[in-house]
Amino acid sequence: MKLLNKTVQYYFLLSVVLLLVAVPVFYFVLKRIVIANVDARLIETKTQLIPRLQVMEVQPGNKPPLLDNDITLEKSGKPGAKDSLYTSDKGTYRLLTSYLVINQNTYRLQIKSSLANHQALITSIIILQVLLLSLLLAGLLMINRSLARQVWKPFYNTLRKLRAYKVDHAEPLQLPHSEVNEFEELNTAVEQLAERSRKSYVAQKEFAENASHEMRTPLAIFQGKLELLMQTMPLTEEQATLITDMASASQRMARLNKGLILLTRIQNGQFPETEDVSVKKMTLHLLEQYQQQMDQKELTLEQHWEEDLHITANPTLVEVLLSNLLVNAIRHNLKGGQIIVKLANGTFTVQNTGQLYELNTNRLFQRFSKSSADAESMGLGLEIVKKVCDLYEFEISYAYEHPLHSFRVRMKQ
């Protein structure tokens, strides 16, 4: 949940609670005020009526002319009883009962006042109050949300810049100025952190690039000298074994150096040339090249071509991507295993048998991450595949579907 929505949610919940508490309290207070006002009128009516009744002669069976349906007067056997104010059982009337002596006889005087009109008025006032408070609450929430958006606008601008920022870009991160001190301090700290990260990345990239280039010449000389040494006679079996091991190590270093240089060139954008590339045609060409390796491991190849996908990309990088996936499927396969190549719905898929457990997906596409003890593996193949996919916005995924390891590259959006 966004911070802005969370803040508004707290305001809304607090306002609803206050509304639920305030309306009943206001209702009961208003009702008490109305009843107190009605009681005052009843008492005032009694006060004005008693002196006039006391000077009148009340005949049995005759109703005094001052009385009506809301005022009753009848004999009572409770001389000296106190006045009482109460509400009728149905709550429609407020009654005042008073006792007075007329012509040496005790009478009970009862005055009532209807509460129906007052109740209707109270209900109307409560409804009006709820509507006004609801409108006020909605207005306050809208104003608060609008103001919060304005206040948090620099934060979202900074967040948008950070999402678009890439450490491998040459341009430093530049965040907009903010009049809010806290956001300005945040922008300054983020810019400094991004600049340190960019400089560190550039330094590491330059070191790897320079080291790889500098290693090419010594490696070439070393391999040449080893070839000359292998041609010298006589050689003992022990010497030949040592020279062979050195040649294997030299070739491994050469492949590693080549992979690092390729990664550096991809990151530096040194493959700008693009053309229309047939994925099916290039894959078939690579499968022919790797037929000998598949025969050596007695692998069974199964192909499913539902379409011939054409993409616009650098042909060298597409060949590297497809080649690394196929080589990975051959190298990490079992003897007598299976390879399945599919192309359907814009997705290129390579499946192969191998280890009977899922690979570590957290490190699968990281540099020097190896899933087997194969000495021929450099641990760079899948990282190169990932870099090429990122460059052309392809989507690559891995899944283990017993007993097959599946790599899928969605090339068509």
C-alpha cells in the first residue's frame, strides 16, 4: 500500500469513528434539550393555570372551561403529593402531573405535550447533520489527498528518476530541486550514492576490460610456445602429459578471457548493427555444428518448429544467445540423454535432461555461477544470454519439469 493511501486511510478511519460517536451523542443531547424545553413549557403552563383553577368552582361531572384534551383535572386521594414529569409508555407524549386543592378537595392536574413533532424535528436535524458531516469528511479527504500529492510530488519524481537510472550509463544521476528541506537532503544523498556507485562500476568495468585485453597477447604467446614445445623431440610421456595439461589450462583461460571481453562489449553497446535474423535458420545451422558433440554423448535431438520467427537484432549476439543455450544443454546433459528444441508463439525453448533436481534460480544467471563440476564450463554462458536478452528486451525464464530442465526465451511481445 502506498504511503499516501495509508495516510488517507488513517484519516478516513478516524473520521468514521468520530462520526459514529458524534451522531449518537448529538442525538441524545439534542433530545435532552428538547425534553427540557418541553418540561419548562409544561411547568409554565401549570404555573399559569393553577391560580385560575383555584378561584373557580368545580362541579362534579362538569369540565372547567379552561381545560382541553391536553389538560385533565380529576379528584385524587393523594393530598400533598409531589409533581412528576415523565414520558408516556409509547414515547409520544411528555406529561406533567401535579396535585392541588380546590374548595377543600384534592385534585390531580395532568398536562401533556406531544413529542411527535419534536421527534420529527430531531430526526431531520440528525439526518441533516449526518449529510453535512459526510460531505465535510469527503471534502476534507479530497483536499488532504490533493495536498498530500502536491507535498509528496518531489518524492515521486525522485523515485521515477531512480527507476530509470542505470549505473552503466555515462550520465550522472540528476534529481530535480525541491523546496522541502527533507526531500532536498534526500536527493543530495541519493545523487552522491549513485555517483559513487557509477564511479565504482566504471572502475571495475575498465579494469576487467583492460585486464582482458592485456591478457590476450600473453595468452597467444603462451599457446604458441606450448605448440612449439609439443613439436620438439624427444618428449617423455611425463613431459607430454604436463604440456597437455598446460595447453588445456591455456585454452580455458583463453575462453574465459573471450567471454569477459564479450560481456564488456555488450555492456558498452558495441553491437549497434542490426538486421533481420531467422531464429529457425540460425538454430538449425548451430545444431549441425554441434552434431559431433551430441553424437559423442549419444544424445537424442527432438525438434518442434511451429513457426519461423524473424527478429531485428545483431546476428552475432543472436548466435551467441542460441549457441550458449544449446551448448549448455549438451554440456550438462546425461550420456544417452535428450534435447528438445521448440519454437512457437514467439518463444524459443531448449529442454534437456540432466541433474534430477532444480537449479538455484537465484544465482543461475550470475557471473561464474556453475551448476556442475564440468571443467569446460566457464560460468559465463547464461550471464551472456541474460545480457543479450536484457539488451533486446527478451524475457528469459528457467523451470525444472522432471526430468527436463527448460530455458525459454520470449522474443516476440
